[in-house]
Amino acid sequence: MLVEGVEIVYKLAMEEIRISGARVHNLKNINVTIPRNKLTVITGPSGSGKSSLAFDTLYAEGQRRYIESLSSYARQFLGQMEPPEVESISGLSPAIAIDQKSTSKNPRSTVGTITEVYDYLRVLFARAGDAYCPETSDLLEAQSAEQIVKRLLQKKQGTKLQILAPVIRDQKGEHRDLIQKFLSFGFSKARANGKLVPLEENLKLHKTKKNDLDIVVDRIVVKEGIKTRLTDSIEQALKFGEGHLYVLVDEGGKNSEEFYSEHLFSPKSGKSYPSLEPRLFSFNSPLGACEECNGLGETKVFDRDKYILDENLSLDEGAILALGKHGSFYFQMVKCILKTEKIPLETPLKKWPKKIRNIIFEGTDKEYTYKFESENSTYSFKKSFSGLDAWLEKKYRESSSEKVRSSLEQFMDIQRCPSCEGKRLNKYALAVRVGEKGIMEICDYSIEDAFDFFKSLEFKGNKKIIAEKLLREIKNRLGFLVDVGLTYLTLNRAANSLSGGESQRIRLATQIGSALSGVLYVLDEPSIGLHQRDNDKLIQTLVNLRDLGNTVIVVEHDEDTMLASDYLIDIGPGAGIHGGKIVAKGTPKEVLKEKTVTADFLAGRLSIEIPKERRELKKTIKLKGVTKNNLKNLTVEIPLEGLVTITGVSGSGKSTLVHNALVPAVKNYLSKKSPHNVCYQSISGANAVDQIIEIDQSPIGKTPKSNPATYTKLFDQIRALYANTNEAKIRGYKQGRFSFNVKGGRCEACEGNGQLRVEMSFLPDVFVTCSDCQGQRYNQETLNITYRGKNIAEVLNMSIEEARDFFKNHKKIHRALETLFSVGLGYIKLGQSSTTLSGGEAQRLKLSRELSKATRGNCLYVLDEPTTGLHFKDIKVLLDALNRLIEQGHSVLVIEHNMDVIKVSDYIIDLGPEGGVNGGEVVTQGTPEAIIKSKVSLTGKYLKKALK
């Protein structure tokens, strides 16, 4: 009977995940069952507890259990996981989270590297590529020992040669057996890690670092009668070096190094090249990286437009920002030069003679006398002047201070590397061909074009056998990227330039490529940034991931994804303290019958209303001749004083038009600047706005101490309120006393953090509540000061909604809190760490700050996908906030895919018709009613359904 019971429990565990008593964040002791090997969508209003259930409960516990199953040695190298607050979870599998965080901040990471397509490409080019001489473009040929000898004998009589055999390349370890072997052969000299040393038993190589070791086979002088000896030495070196050797040449004191190989040689240029290997095509390896940019494809150069503040100012008025303070050494040197050249110090920069400008910025060999005086002494010296450009370059290059380098970078411009032309690799690597294409030519293709290229690529003979498996892997991975709607990206696209949605879909494609089964996948809104046209492909990808034998749980607000799921869980009914409950669960059909906000929107019982009439927009900003990325000489007029939406399929050029062209153009116009390297020909109509404000989804702060109260400046007012209480005045407490960032009022045991981090070696780091302040951040003296019965720590722990009611008698604070509440942020806490806020929450915080400001002229607000992370109900709140800005006389421009925003817009500019090289054009523009009449607009096709 017991065995039968165990069998039933085991069977249930294999069929479902059972969660009991989940209390993470705002979850209210919920119990829920999720089917295994199914596609489950968790939805609900923003802040209702979706991520708390999916990521902070399910994923956290699945990952923690997997890590705990490993040895203590392995655990010390893995991430630290804290157990979630839940009574029990059964039926869990090893978990993988695919969230919206950027894939990598490393400038070397690309779409190709993170999807592993580039790894397979490197092997393909190394094993099946044709090598060409980068100088003559001739196919490289192998060299024989006889050819090498003949070439060396052509050198001048008396030339000294050292013949080296490379025996170790990039290998860790001391290699004592190998050293002993060559000692027994009678060799006495070697080159270890670039230095010539005696070959002896105690020769030290790095045990934990990669080493290079060459054996000096012979030292010989070019003269008559050495051919036999030279031939023997060359053959021996080729044997030890597995077909490779180096020759150190001393030709009358002129030293050089030559490489020879039995494999690759150019008869025309007379140069030898190393054999093809995967490292040669890696821009992260010294073997393959461009020497000038070290594989980055770009170089940083100082830009005078950035370090000259204003040509109308004089030197003393701070015209040249890069010179720093007036008392700085270099500032005084420039001052001395101007005095010597009889240029008055009050002369504006624009009136300096050309000769003086050249001296100051580019330098001169002419020597000047520099005199420095202080109260006690006088110091003078004579020296030429290197110029401001060279001085800044030297300072940046030689400084070991990250702070100094960071401050100098504000004056720098990033330009394409002139040596490799942005291709990252050295000339030899770029000269190798597969199907008459170089590796970087292929990486510059869009994913779709690269996929087509490899589908048609054919090899013959042995290369066909070698390339077969590699081609299959490459085509599979490219196919998965096509399936998730990323056809427009290139393999060379930098990972740090991808949006959260793009990076998430790339990782999704990579997971499908790995073909794992029995895994719990947790995804956070994979439809972000995706046009409706590509949504079906994404849903099919999620289904494919499920069909591999995995449990797929998706936090999502997209209607199509919800309706395509096997199981739907609706959390609510509201946000924060009003959420954290399961309000509906079951198949989509079952959930539609429930009386919840989500069900009402899905079933059409509720909807975002289409305005009865559109605003008539008369003023416009005209941007002419935009050429950037896939935008080719684009001219567009953007209406003002209404809600204007930029639409189009993913990769059609929306972000390029807005962020790379429009925003800089308006800023340049308003600041009266004429910078170089702009991507547009002209701008007109920008005088209709007084400023342009970008409201993006970047974090509001970089440290955990940053929070909504500090960001919105509310905390200053709250601290002032506490400092103004009678008790604080009696004790002499000022406003600074109530800050947790400075000494005085904060708890010094935890330095105002409320927690202490305890390192546990191979065990997870433990964050314990500070015993001195009990997690309240402040010392007891500060906490004794109360306002309406609450101390400062209790106020920081209030939600926006609670604080709004608490400060209802304080107009200024209440007004700011009311604005935060009006953009749907009533559930977040005043003191909540900024690092825990989502991109959508950060964007709405910034929007609330703009809404609470006093109106100053006409502003153009620019938002990029503001509906990210928003439920149907929250989108309505957002639209109300945007309309309030417009009613104040401002203009709102949004990049958006969400049909609820697009359908209520006053004007739409639709880019396309496709992504990448097939995009970059204005397909159609006008009111939503005009857009749906277009036969070529993909947006119009889906908008027609939304307008019904």
C-alpha cells in the first residue's frame, strides 16, 4: 500500500509543479499547481507578484537545489542563491532564467559570439577555408625545407641566424619532461615567453599561465659551404616544430624575426604565414586581433568639439574644458604661451589667430619659457609645447587611474579603426575565404542573408566531409534566430547595443540550439520590442522549446501569447499590497470565463477606447537626409503637440531615426552647436520646441542606496519635514541627520544599508539584518524623531500609495506622490532599491518626475516602448499620463509596437517595409485610419483588427 502511495506521489511530481505557502515579496501565502512540460503564462497587473512567483520563487528554488546537489568544491565557483520564502515546492527541474537584462556589457561580445555561431564559423574557416596573401591576394602555398634553405642562403654574407623550433604554444604547466627531453638531445638554448634563456633543468615556466617555448636548434652565420648544415638544422626544426620554425636574423646589427612553415607561403611576396587555426579568427586572441584596436574594431580619439566648451569664451572664462582648473600646470603653460605671443587672455577662442590655434592644439618645436610664481618662490623652465591633443592622448594612455581615464573619456569620440576598418581581425585572418567570402563579410550580413548564404554553400572532396557537421550547426543556429524574429540583426552587432527583448530572444534561440530537455525555463516578456508580424514565430519557438520535453513558464502581457498557452495563471487583483493572490487559473478558455481585469480585456468586455476625434497637428519638425545604419537619405516630418508614434517591424530603423538622428539634431539646434559627424543634412521647425527630453528605461541609480524617494527629490522634503519637528529642533538635528548616506544619523554598524554581508567561503554569502538597527538603517537617536507617529525608517518602508495618504496634509510631498500614483507606481516602496526596479518602472518614475515639474515652454518628450512590462489596465494609466503632458502644450513621440497605443495615436510614421537592409524607408504615415488603407504596411494590417 505504501509503495502504491509513493508511486502516485512520484507520478504527480512528474506531471506537475506544486507550490505551497509562497510568501515572497507581496505573495499572500499562495498555493498553485503548474503542469510540467507545458507552456504556462503568468499574467496580471504590474506589481501584482508575477515575477515574485516565476523568478523569485520557482527559478530561485530550482537553481538553488541544483547548486546544492553539487560538491562543495564546485559550489564555490557558482552564483550565490538564497532560499525563497515558501513552505514547499515539488516537481521542480533544474532551472534556467531568460530575463530582459542585457546579454553582456563586454564590448567584445557580439550576436555571433553569444549564439556560438561565430565559434563554428572560426572552426569552418580554419578547417575548410582558403588562405590568401593579404598583400598580393594570391592563394598561399606550402613551403618545403629546400625552399626555406634557398631563401635563407640569399641573405648577405656574415648574417647571423638563430633557428628556433616552436615546441610549446599557449600551454599551461612547467613542462619539465619536455625540457629534459631536449636537454638529452644536447640543446642548450631556448626562448621562453619571448626571452632567450639557457635551456636547463630548473628553467621556470608559469604553472598556471599559458607559456610559449622555442628550442634554439642551431646558431649559424651565412657563408660559403653551410648549405648541408643549414638543411639539417631546418629539417630538424621543422620536425620539432611540427612544420613551423622561426629564424632570428641579425643582419649587421639590424634584428628581425622571420616565420617559415611547411604549410602556407606566398611566392610573390616571399612571406610565410601560420597555418589556419580557430584562434586566428578570434578577435579576443592576440593571434587574430587587429594590432591597432586590439580586436575592438574601434578606437577612441579626442574630439575638440567635446573639450571646447564655447568658442565665444576666453581661456580664463573656461573655453577649454580639458584644461581643468585655472591653477593646473597645463593651464598655466597655455597662459604663458599666449602671453609670449602677445594674445590678451580675455580674447575669445574664436578670435585666436590660426597660428596660435595650431600651436595650442597641435603643438610646436619652438621652445617657450614657462614661469610659475607662488607666494614663496618662482620657478621657470624652457621647453617646446607638445599640443593639447597630444597631451590628452598621453595622459589617457599612461594614466592608471580609472577616475582620470573616465573623466577624459567625456572628451573622446569613438571612431572606426582605420587599420581593420572596424572588422576587428588582422589582415591575414580577413584574407581567408570560404565560398569567396571573408569571415567578417559574412558577419556583416543580416541573419537572414547569412542563413541563405550557408544554405547555398557547397564544398567538394575532403572539405565536404570536414564542413558537413559545422554547416549543420551554423544553419541550425541561424534558423533559430530567424524563428524568433531577429532576421534583421547582423552577427557583428555588439551585444551591449541590443535591447532587453532582443538579447532575451537571442538567448532563447541559443537554448533551443542546445536541445536540452527536462529543464524549467522561466522567461520575462519575450515579446518586448517585437512587431505583431513576428509574434507568431516567437510563440512557435516557445512551443518548440516545450516540445523538446521542457516546462516553459512565461511572464507576459501579450494577448496572443496568453491565448496560445496551455495554462494561464492570473495574479492580482491589484498591485503591491492589493495583489499577490491567484485570481484565476486554468486553460485560456477557462480563464476567459472568470471575472478578472485580465479576462475582461482578453474577452473584449473591457478595452482601451479609441478617441472620437484625432488632434489636428499643424506644427512639424522636418529632418532631411538622414543616413545612418539602414536609413538611406531619409527625409521625414514629425508633427508636434500631439501623440505621434513611430512604428515598423523590428530592425526597420525606428531607434536609429529617433535616438541617432532626431534627438541629437534637436539638441544641436537648441544649443546652437554645429558638431561634426552628424548623420543628417538639415533640420527645420525645431524652434517650435524649447527642449527635448528622453525618458528611457535605464536604471535611475547605480547603487542599492538609490531609491524612488531620492530620485524624485522627495527625500529632501521628507528629511526637511523631520528636521523641522520640535524634538529635532530641541536636539539640534539638521536635515543631514536623516540621510542614510552620511555619518551622524545613520547606523554606523551597517553604514546605512540595514544589512551586513557575511562571506561564507564556498557557501552562499549571507546577508544578515543588522543587529544594531534591526534593518532600519538609522541609529536609535534618529529613529526617536517621529512625524505623525512614524519615524523616518517607517516612512521609507511605506508604499507610494500608503505614503500618499500619510502625507495628505503636506501639499508639496502629496502632489509628488499623487503623480507617482497616477502613473501606476502606487505599489513600489519609497525606499525600494533602484537596482530592484524593472526598466518599465524606471521609465515611469522618470515620467512622473516630468509630470510633477512646473511647465516650462514646449517640450518634446521621447519614449521608447513605454508599455514594456505593462498590463492592459496599466497601459490605460500610462496613456492618461501622456495625454496630460499633451494638454499642457507639450509633444509626445513614442516608439511602440503595442496596438493599444498605436490605435489611440494622433499620427503614425510607419518604417519598413522589412528589417535591416530591406528597411529604413517611410512606408506610410498619417492617422491610424489612413495607415490601415496602405497595402504595403505590415503595421496597418494588424492595426485594422485593433480599430474594429
